[in-house]
Amino acid sequence: MFAETEGFLTAIQDQVILTRNYKKYILKQPDIDELCRCGKESETIQHITAAREQLAPTEYVKRHDGLAKIIHQKLAEAAELIENKSPYYKYTPASVLENENLKLYWNRSILTDKTIHFNRPDITFMNMETKNTFLIDIAVPNTHNLAKTTTDKQNKYKNWRMKYVLCGSKRQHK
């Protein structure tokens, strides 16, 4: 890593980047409006890196998908569903990877007998032998909204918990 990059990352971590909030409260410039350009919240590092609605459809999705791809690749390697190892930044997940005992889905809807609104986890990992299915939904929250994000993700899939055992195309209601 270049020294400049490391310095910039350290400045972000220490929250000493020249944001409007920093100018107003740390540098004591009273004539500065602390509101972000979006007009919704104070312009802080947390707001810029995790709460700007304008960045959500592009930058936040790229960050989310980048992390989800790494997890998918590691699961596929551990389950021996892929042979060729590539650098994580070049990896493109296949929609379905499977062998006789395991299935690994990437961003696929799961069909159920009853309508469940949140039926498209980022990764679905199914073990046909043990009849266990793991729904993996990725979040990359900032510290200030970690608890809210965790609760939202848990609530999103609460209808799945202990209700369905998915095994291939067979569904058993519990």
C-alpha cells in the first residue's frame, strides 16, 4: 500500500477528514452549514460512507457485492464446487454450483409453497445429505447503524426460521 493511501485511510478511521461537520465542530468555523449536500443529515464520515442515498444504487452495491463474492468463492472452494482458484477481485459467481451433496446459489429466488416476501438471499448453501440450508444475506454496515442493520436482516428472514427445510426441489414444512 502506498504511504499516501495508508495516511488517507488512517485519517478516515480517525475521522479527521475535512467534512462539513469537522469544519464546524472541530475547526470551529461557525459560518459553515454542517448539513451534507443531500440535505438530510450532518456531513460526517459515517454519513458519507454508509448513508448517502445517492451512493446506495452504485457504490454501496459494489461494496456489498464485492464482499458477497468473496464469501461465495470461499464457500465454493471449501465445498470443492470450483476447481480453478482466481483472485477474489476477478471472481464471478456462477448462478448455481452443485454436486451430488451440495448446492450453492448466487442471488437466486427460492420458491416456496407459501408466499414469503424476502425470498432472494445473496447466497443459499444447501447440504442435501444433512438436509440443512443456510440463507446468507450480506450487510456492510458502518458502526453507527450496526444494530439497526442486524435487526433489519433478522426480521427480514424471520418467516424462514424453523419453517422450511429446503432440499433440492423438495420442500418440507415444519
